[in-house]
Amino acid sequence: TQEILGEIELLSLQRAKRKPTENMNSYEFLLRGKELHHQFNKEANKEALKMFDSAIKSDPDNAQAYAWKACTLGQAMVRQFTDMKMEDAFNECSSLIQKAVSIDPNDFECHRLLSAIYSVTGNQGLSLEHGKKAYELVPNDPRILQQYGEALLKTGDTKLGCDLTIRALEYDPVAQGQTNSDKRKSDVVFASFMDGRDELCLKMAEELHNLDHKSALFAATAAHQMEKNIDDLEWLKSGLKNSTKIDFENVIDGLKINDLVIKNTLRETVALGMTNNFFNVL
């Protein structure tokens, strides 16, 4: 069913791209906006917001247009595509999402995006609530599996959270807007670290085309817990050395997890890495 829906959406997008904007309907504006959102650059982000505005103007009851506008505004905040103050942008995102849910309380996209927003802002209880609603509505969408899995990981049900994250990788190795499987695999690196599956954490981290600083931190911590010497893991040692200067305290705080044991374990890894000159830190 998911593959059929994807093909239908792709065909609709192809038709929409052949139309002048004055002849597009709300759904077509929505599809164009989603495509632009997944290009992950400043200009495309700006154009995506315009498309969602047009979708809303064409149909004020298009719940997903509000939800995707909120998601795209969130992308602009995180990637610093906008000069809006964080508080103003967050308030607008919240208003848009609440509007979307008020229009359609059973729209899985709205609940998925609400879960993501609450996760980023640290309200993991509400992130879990909306992630679960999205999962109950559409249990096999890889984006929902990943988001609900993340909410579970951050609220203590690490086994199910890890299982769902692995399933998202299996269902959709290359996430929309990506060129390889790094996004999905880095999600599994985090999930397997949170659930204490250290072997899997290292395996997934080693398979990344580009070892990001978060995955490097999780992998280094997993290696330490397994009493492995990072000097013997050339791929990890190289990845740590090649990273730009990172404020790992901000990275750890940015995870928005409440488990003090895990946070302190990560801090111990950073301290060990600094002692052994593995981490290129600020």
C-alpha cells in the first residue's frame, strides 16, 4: 500500500510540475512544497514555504499544508535558513500544527510532525503521545517508525524504540531527500546505543559513508563499554580525528534525553577522548 501511495504521489507531482502555478490546486501546491522541503537548502526552503502558503490559500482546510509548513519552518530554524527569533518561529510552528490537528484530528502526518517538534523542544511525553497516535494510524510508514521509535527511546522503552528504528531502515534504507542510507543508519546507531546493543551500534557506525559527530560519540561510547581500544578501530579513530571542532556538551544537551546515567556516560567518553586526543573538541 505504501509503495502504491508513493507512486500515485510521484505521478501527481510530475503532473503538477508541468502546470503553471496559477492552474495548480491545493494538493499540487502541497506536493511541490514537500519536494522542495526535501532539497535541504535555503532557497528551496523559502520556495517550499510559499508553496504551502498557496496550498492553504487554495484550500484553508488542507491540514497537511499547515503541518508541512510547520515542518519546513522548523527546518529553517535548525539549519539557520531564517533570521526569525527561535521563540517566534517555535510559536508559529506550534500554531500551524495545532491548526492542522484541529482540521483533521486523525491526520497521521500532523501527529508525526507534532511528535518531532515536541521531541526537539524536550517535551518527550507529548512527543510519545503524538508518535503513538501516528503509529496507530499508519504503522508501516518508515518516517513514523523512526519518529515513534525516537520518542520511545527517549522515554525509556528502548527495546521497542530500537526495533522500530531498525524496521524503518529495513523498509526504507534511503530516506526521502537523501542520497544514501546514512540518515537511517545513523538513527540505528543512536537507537542501538540507547538500548545497549553495542555491537550493532559499532557495525552501523562503521557502515556510514560520513561518520557524523553524534554517531562518532555513540560509537566511541559503545566501544569503551565493550572494552575495545579505539586505536584498533581505524575507521572510528579516523572519523573522530577528521571531525570539525565540536562542543560535545551542547551535543549531549541537544539530544533532549532525561536519562542522567546515559548523559554522564557520554560525558565520560568525551573526557576520555580528550585525554587520549581522539576528539577534536572546542
